[in-house]
Amino acid sequence: MPDLFGTNLIVAVIGIIGGTIFLYFGAEGLVRASVSVAFRAGIAPLVVGLTVVAFGTSMPELIVSVSAAVQDKEGMSLGNIIGSNICNIAMIIGIAAIIRPIKVNIKLIRTDISIMIGVTLLLVLMLLDGAIDRGDGILLAGGIVAYNFVTIFLAKKSGGRETDSETEEMKTQSKRKTWIDILFIIGGMGFLVLGAHFFVGGASVIAVHLGASDVIIGLTLLAFGTSLPELATSLVASFKGEGDISIGNAVGSNIFNILSVLGITAIVHPIVVGDSSMSGDVTPVDIGMMILVAIILLPLARTKMTISRKEGFFLLSIYVGYMFYLYTKMGG
């Protein structure tokens, strides 16, 4: 992939920017068109929100992680997942809470945040033997199926009152002609694949120029770029006063990243952690930070059932501190 850019740093940066644009609009087009088709097929808005939208916003992480893994850049692939999960909680929820305090739904505390913590710890256990093999991948992928069934069951049991309002807005798109949606789906997937190629290729060249390992590039550059759909969704939701979407989007994305993205990636190409390649190692600090932000969200959410601006600044400061740590580790 670096041959696509040679060793030209400027071209690599352009590739990163272009890849980011392709990833963002690819995910947006795929989600919108898929939701439209789902509504036209008579699928309930609740089901669409919990499945199509949630998986769609995680598509950049999936495409980039698989693309990196098949190029034997497991460090980039795993770093992308860990970095995205840290970014989703510490940066995205932090900024969203600073914009407007987030009211937390009790369901999110009782089920989704707890599940997020559980799957995070499960990932840590899988990493103990130094690899995430196809068996682990199948287990994780099976977990996302179970999660969807449980989430949909609980939502229906509550009377469907927790429908994602974003999917309600998307209902209007179901009036489009089917062939237009199909073109958007094909185009969205094409944009995602192309964006992933540009993104990983450019990131590889930048890693060489900076002397950074694939893991650090995955934890920072790739993680931020692939989290753009979640960032955009959460910020817009905060400005609209729909904080439940902000936090729900981030928590749901973290669950999908581990169970679905990492699961599918491991099935396609088993991930060896810290092998003899140039990928580098995921350190205990990286793993610890992922666990910390997952666990710390629970008491923050339970405090008056609100994540305040002060708590938002606290989360954001954790992310800034972690980025500074990675910068000094890189020898900057």
C-alpha cells in the first residue's frame, strides 16, 4: 500500500484527507440508503436504529481494520479499534457534554454501558495469549448477534419508546425510488473501500516519516478518522439537545467495534499482537486506558443521571493527556 504514495509525505497527507472524506461520505450514504430500503420493506424504525444505523457508523472502522489486517498491519488494525473506543468515550462524549449536559437514560446504564464494559474486559482476556484467532473472531461476531437480539427484545418490551429520533428523520427518505437507494449503497461501499485504501496507505507513509509504529498510528490517526461519523452524529445531537443520542451512539459504537469489527477482522485475518513485524506492541497503558474510559463512564452517568460540563471537561482532559503520552512515546 505505501507504494501507492511512494515516500512523498505531502501526497500521503493528501491521501489521508481524501481517505477521510471518502470514509465519511461512504458511511453516510450507506446508512441513509440502507435505512430507506429497510423502511420501505416494513422494518420497524426501532429495529433499523439498533441495527442498520449502529453498524453503518462502524463501517469505517471495519473496512480500515480489515484492510490493515490483510496487509499484515495487525498493529494498525488493533490500534484502530482500541483508539476508536477511547476516542468515542473520552473525546466525543466529553465534547458533547461540554456543548450541553447529557441526560442519561436508565436503560443505558443498566444494559448498554454494562455490556460495553463486559465486552471490553472480554477483549482484554482474548489478548492475554497474544493473538485474536478465528475462533475468537467467531465468538465476538456471535456476540453482536446476541446483543442485537437482546437490545431489540428489551426495547420492544419497553413499548418502543426509545426509538432513535435520527431514524425517524430518515423515514422521509423511504419515499425515494429503490434504484436510487441501491446506487447509494453500492457507491457508499465503494467510497468506504477506496477511503480505507487511501487512509491506510497514507498512514503507513506517515508512520515511516515520523518513526511511529503502526500501533500508535492506529491509536491516533486512524482512530480519529474512522470515528468521524460518530463525532458528527454526537455533536449534531448535542446541539439539538438530544444528549441520549450522543452517549448512546458512542456506547453502541464501542460495542460494535469490539464484537462486530474486531470479530469480522479476526475471521478474515487472525490478529497477532506484537509479532516480529514492524507493527509494534499494544501496551498495558493502551489497554488500561480503554478499560478506564469504559468503566469511568458508569459512575459519571449515574451521578444525577447526567454527564455535566465539568465531567465533559474531565473526559476530554483524559483524552488530551493520553494523546500527549503517545506523542512523548513517539519521541516528539
